[in-house]
Amino acid sequence: MFNETRVGTATVVEFVRPDGSVEPMNVDLHYRSDDPHAVTMRFHARDQESVWLVGRELLADGILSPAGLGDVRLRPGDGDVLFLELLTEDSHAVFQLSATELQRFLDSTYAAVPAGREVLDFELLMKDLLG
């Protein structure tokens, strides 16, 4: 039997508007051991919500150096600042977040599932896909 572990935290990031001004935005980060390579980021803006599935390794790599080539990119800024870019066909959003807070969250995910020990429960995955 597979035991699922969940890790989550709520934080505030700064949405960087095209004019350079910033607006605080609540973000929930969730990790599940039954999907060990992914982190769910749920952005809350007024009455809207946007959900992005981001690779845990991309987040870890982006704390130290630019990471991501596709629709999710993360790079370090000055001090404790990280820049997260989310791209779609018709939009481009940039957020500033704390490297310390992200590292703390990632540390808790690695405590649940250490790097290199990620194992997918294919039976559970197939059940989810077919059910």
C-alpha cells in the first residue's frame, strides 16, 4: 500500500505589472508524494484563481541559477529575490518571491521525498487517469 504525504504552505508574492509597479498576490504551494516531481502553485487574485503545475527540480534549480525553457521560468535576483515568469500564448506574468520561503517549502518536500527517491505509484496513476 502506498502512503501519500502532502506538504503545503501559503505565501505572498508580488505580481510585477508591465509598468514596473507591484501588487501583492496570495499563492498556495502544494506537494504530494504520489506526484513527486510536481509542485502545484495556486495563485489568488481578487475573484480569480490560476493553477500552475511546476517541476520541483525546476524550482530548486531556479533558486541558484536561471531555470526553465518553456512556459515556467525561475531566476535569482538580488538578495533574497527570485523572479518567476509564467508564459501562455497570450500573456506573460512576472512575480517576485522570496528565495528563503521557497527553499523552506522545498526542504519540506525533500524531507517527504528525498531527491533521487521519487517513485510514481503507477497503479494509483492509472486509477486516476481511468477513473
